[in-house]
Amino acid sequence: MEALNIKQLRKTYSAGVEALKGVDLKVEQGEFFALLGPNGAGKSTLIGILTGLVNKTSGKVQVFDEDLDVSPERVKAQLGVMTQELNFNIFESCWNTVNFQAGYYGIDWKEASRRTEQLLRDLELWDKAKQPVRNLSGGMKRRLMLARALVHDPRVLILDEPTAGLDIELRRSLWVYLQKRNEAGLTIILTTHYLEEAEALCNRVAIIDQGTILRDAPTRDLLGQLKKQTFVLELVEKSEMPGDDEQVQYRIVDPLTIEADVAHGITMNEVFERLKQAEVKVQSMRPKANRLEELFIDLVGKKGKGLSA
Amino acid sequence: MNAYRLYISWLTLTRKEVMRVLRIWTQTLLPPAITMGIYFVVFGSFLGGQIKEIEGYPYIQFILPGLVMMTCITNSFSNVASSFFSAKFMRHIEEMLVSPMPDWVMVTGFVAGGVVRGVICGLIVALVGLFFTHIPIYNFLIIAFYLLASASLFSLAGLLNALMARKFDDISIVPTFVLTPLTYFAGTFYSIQMLPETWKKISLANPIFYMVDGFRYGFLGVHDASLMVGVVLLGGLNLVGLALSMHMVKKGVGLRS
């Protein structure tokens, strides 16, 4: 069953900016879906339309067969939203922030309180329940936003840059939590600045640029389309480079560091065989960027312009 | 949403608004008590003793209903204008916009918060007034109608102002340049029978005059203008304000791009 079905969605802002140019998109129930694109690609506009924060110009949006134009309240009831910008009343307590949100969805006080406590405990915010939001750290605020987005038990969770500004440990713990919720049946739509995050979490990825979907495919298929991947090699000592061929090209970054562009289909064993024959001793090796990022750059062609999702 | 869920949704917003009023009581409830206490001292005790009775009542008794009404409408207005604009400014209005809460629940929830603050502030002023004079009650239902309908009307006005406002300055324009002059020229401190004919006619074009006049009738049993005009005007303006607010929220004016 389709959790989300978008047909020919267009948005032109009053200033004349065409943010979405006929977007078609489908997300299946239970998917962990990533929407990636550079700054200004139209991601936030698309999410804004889904969540009722932006009025669409034309097109059709359905969430579990409920049409946004026909029954916006039924659509909203099925969505949980964590926006990119913090949108709290900073003077309100954490408890009230989550509890009131449940109330807005019509959940009675007793049930709302039970869910609020559960979520605050799950997201390690229970000891901050009585604290005003302004006293929380950046990471805690993000987790509180997630608790607020989940309190009405939505069928689809929309996350706009959920881990922006979080340290690695917190980001990873949030990934684990989201994966658990996804495994329990929650459909998740994610935009993220960290393409590594999309590669690790999402089983389907769409890449949007200038209001148009460039690619929409399972993550595995997309990664299979990579023409090459770049690796950074740290050398034990200064060495002569092996000669370039069609499969592998080398660049010297500094006397003890080289980059190797490895064509799709070439194994690491083959690369190391070439290096061994050239008597190049390698201390360590790492990918220069994650694979999705390489594909993203390849598709959008805007390397150095400021990647984001 | 079924009726019960709608009720919970409305109650949550109203509760949140009332809790806000109580949480920041030094900004919301204390100032009118102090300001109007000073009014009672200066206009009631110091000057009032020098002024002859108006329509058969001591000056302090005559002005008291007007002061209660003035407090009620300014507080109702500023409560909704300030709360709603803050929610827009800090973007936590999005908590409601992403939820299935219907537009009418959002509008009436904020208005209920404004009405509660307006009525509480009015009661505080009346209680302060009791230290200075006896307060007669001619018709409690009239008092309740005028107080609630006026608070509701100016809560709606505050909401409309907040919807259109783009910066904090914009929500002080109406109270400063519209509300204050209209309340001071609404017969709060005098009977319009004391005015020259031209000013009397101008006063009759001021909607707040009818609120003060009708409200005072509820206490003293005297009035300067037709009560029916006041009732129809209040009811009509409330309906217009509600329809306009609903329309603007539905269209997303000042809320959605």
C-alpha cells in the first residue's frame, strides 16, 4: 500500500520562484525513504505542502489514499512532522510541549500523559520533563521535537534534517531509535544533510534538484549506478605511482597521500594488486566520500556548492 | 476528528492559553490592578469628590463600569495579539498547523484565552473598585453579555491584528492609535449627554461607546443610547470578526506561504 502518493505537484511562490515543477513521488508503507537535494532544490517546500505549512499551486497529494484537498485533517492525523528549524515555545516545559501536541490531535489527557511519559523516557528526556525548553541543549531539543512528532502515533513520520547539529554519538543513537520504529512498521520520510545517514538508514532514495526529481530508486540500485568511487590512500613512504588505466586513476595529494578513482566493478584486491606490483606500500585506506555522496555529486553536478539534503 | 476529539483539541489550546496568562501574571493580571487602582484614587477619590453626580450616581460609581470594560477589552486584545504573534514569531504555531485541529478550533481556542484574561482582569478591577465604592448591580445578565461579547470581539480583533502583523511593532499600532482613543472617547469618564451636539454624534459612531453604555446599564440601570443597537452591533461585529478570522486562517494569511 502507498503511504504517500504525489502527482504533478507544483509550487510557485508569490515572488515568481517555481520551487516544484511537477513532482511525482510514491512512498510505500513501511519504507525508510530519503529525499536528497542541494540547497533550494525544493525539499522543504515539498515537506511544507505535505504538512500543511505551505499551500500548493497545483497537483495531488494522497496519504494512505486520503486526499489532501478533500480531507486535509485526515491526512494530517496520519503524519508526524519534525521540521528543520526549531519551532518550540521556549518558555513551555518539555512535558507540556509534548502533552499539548497530543491534545491538539484530540488525545485525551490520560492517554496523552501516558504517551508523553513513554516518549520522554524512550528519548532520555524524562529528567528534563519539568524544565522549560530553553534550558535544553541542541541535541535534547532535537529529541524533544521527535517526541512531539510521535506522540499521536502517526503512520508516516517526516523528518527534515533530524540530526543537524548533533554529535556523532547522539546521531547514531537517534538512528538506532528510528530504525526500531521503522522496523515496527512506521513509514519514515527523511531529508538529511548527511548522505551517510541516508545510505545507512534508507532503503529508497529520491534526488531532487531545481524542483524536479532526478532519480528515485532503491538505495542499492542507486549505488550500483556509481561509475567510480574515490579512495584516499595513506602511504608508508614516498613512492612512484603505478600508471593510470581505464579502471583506476591516481592523483598525488601530498608525498604520502594519493587519491585513487576506482571504476565500478573493480575489486579492492585488484587495486591492491596494482599497488603491490608498483611497490607502493599502503598504511591505510578510506573512501573520500560516502558512495551516495559520490552519486549525488555525479547527478546534481554541483560539487563544492554546498551539499545538503 | 469526532466531536470528543474536537472538544479535547479546543480544550487543550484554551488550557494552554489560560496557563500562559496565569504563568506570566505579573505581565497580564497585575498591571490592570495597579493602573486602575491609580485611576480610582485620582479620578474617584481626589477629583471625583469635586465632581457632581452624573445621572444620579457619584462620579466614581459612574466611571467604574467603563474602567472595567476598558480593562477587559484592552487585555483581551493584547492577550490574543501577543500570544498569537509570539506563536508565529517563534514558529510554534506550526504545532497547530500540522495537526488536524480545524481552523475554527484554533480561532475559538485563542479567543477563549483572550476572553478569560479580559474577564479576569475586569473582575480584578471591579474588586479593586470595591475598596473605593459600593458597586450596584442592576441586571447581571446584561453585565455578563456585554463583558463576554466585548471580550470576544476584541480577542478576535487581536487575532486579526496578529495574523497581519509582520513584526512586534505591528501589534502595538492598533492599541496605541485606535483602541486607546476610542476607549477614552467612549463615554467612560463622562455621559455623552454632557457633550456638545457634534461630539455627541461623533460618540455615537464609536462602537466602544455602546459597549461601555450597555455595560454601565447592567450596573446602574441608566444608559445614553439604544441598548438594542449595542446588542446588535456587538453580535454583528463578533460574527464579522469570526468569519474574517476563519477566512484568513483558512487561506493561511500570515501563516502559510
